[in-house]
Amino acid sequence: MSKPLKPGKKAVELRPPARPSRIRRDPLHVQQEQQLSRSAWWTSREWEIRFAVMGILFFALAISALVIDIGVLLGL
């Protein structure tokens, strides 16, 4: 069972009153595009995604080749 509603109940008050946030809200610094070195170019986020997709495709190709080879060996 639930408790009966008390409409005259006072709201909760904060003690002491809330103070303003101490986080500085400076505008973001926009960096200009810089020419990446060759080593940094291969480690960018886009290349990580490309290598991951290529790895998944290579793994799928290897599994399918293995399944086809086993099927040929068993003569099915």
C-alpha cells in the first residue's frame, strides 16, 4: 500500500544555497590543420577503421575458403 498524499508538505531546501560552478567556460581553441608526418598518417582514426574492416574481410574469406576446402575433401 502507498502512503497517503500530503499536499501541505514543504519542499526540500538546500542548505547551504547552491554555489556557482567553478568550471571555466572558455571558448574552445580551434586548431588549424597541420601537415601530418608519414608515421602519423598511418595511425589516424580513419586508417584504424580501414584496417579493422580489411581484417574482418580477410578473416571471412579465410573461413569460407576453409569450409569450401573441407566440403571438397569430403566429397559433398
